[in-house]
Amino acid sequence: MNPFAAGGWGARSGMAPSIFGALPTTTIANAGTMQRDSVLYKFTNCSTTILNCTIAGPQGRTVYRVVTESGAPSSTMFKDNDNRNVAMVNWQPNANVEIRGIASRQRVRDWLRLSADQSKRVMQIGGTQYAWSPVEGFICLYKLQSAAPKVLARVGRAHDITLEMTQEAIQLGLLEACLVATVLLTCGHNVD
């Protein structure tokens, strides 16, 4: 089952679906509603792909840019407002990712590892494992080893792709990892 189809994100969106595996729906308590103080990031100005876009934060201000150079389409850079590279994805020969201060260079399939039951993608940040799973029309992030998992962030798709993060997720230092994961999970590239 395509996770976008399960989440109600059909081909009508015009963007290619992700190829991150067949993921069944998971039950998590607060997937449909986030905390009032959550922060919304919108991936905008995606002419044909999320691999070239701006990421707008609170008040609609650009906070990051995702840039894939036309002369070197094998690399995608994530740049902050000071034009510093905060993350990089090299697509060839095998997709690998590096996030400054968070994840050393490694294969995307290892950083966003598909679980044995193929129900989620697991990433490790600072010694803690987090999982991305499709839930109620979103792709939701939660701590993997939690007895009662709660959504820390969620990716949605209406007109734009969005990433909504709780204050807890931001305080845990997950912002840049979640931005990169959002692009990887929605870009249509095979990450395995």
C-alpha cells in the first residue's frame, strides 16, 4: 500500500509520490490535532519538485532553502538564511545524507531505516530513536521507545507540503533533521 494513498494523498497533487515503502496506518493519540503552540513550516515555491523550494517558518518568513543545482542534480543542499549549508543529500551512486552537527555522512536508507515490519521509518538523533509513520493523513514523528507515543512532528500535504512541530521537538533539536526527512519522504526518490 502506498503511504500517500493511505493518507489520502493521491496522484491528484501533481507531485510524485514518495517511494519510502509500504507503510500501514499506525494509531497514535494526538495525530489529528497538534498542540496550540506548535510551529508550522511550509515548503513553498516548489516549481516542479520539493528539491528546489523555500521553507517558510512562522509569519511566512523564509528560514531555509532547498537547492538542487541544475548543473549538478546529484546533490541537494539545505541552506539557512546566512546561505550556510546545514545539510546535504548526494543522490548518486547511492543516496546519502549529512546534517551539520546532527548526522555524519551516511546512506539515507541507514539514516531513515525501514523497520523490519515495514510499518515505519526509524531515525536516530542524539542517541534517541524516532519513527515516522503514516497516521490519519499525515506522516507523524514520535519517540520509538515510548509506552504512549505522542506526535512530535507531522508532515502534511494540502496545497503545500507542511511540517508542523511541537515545541518539545524543537527543544530536542529535531528541526533540521525533520526538514531533511520531510524532503526525503516526499521527493519521490528511492531512498533505499
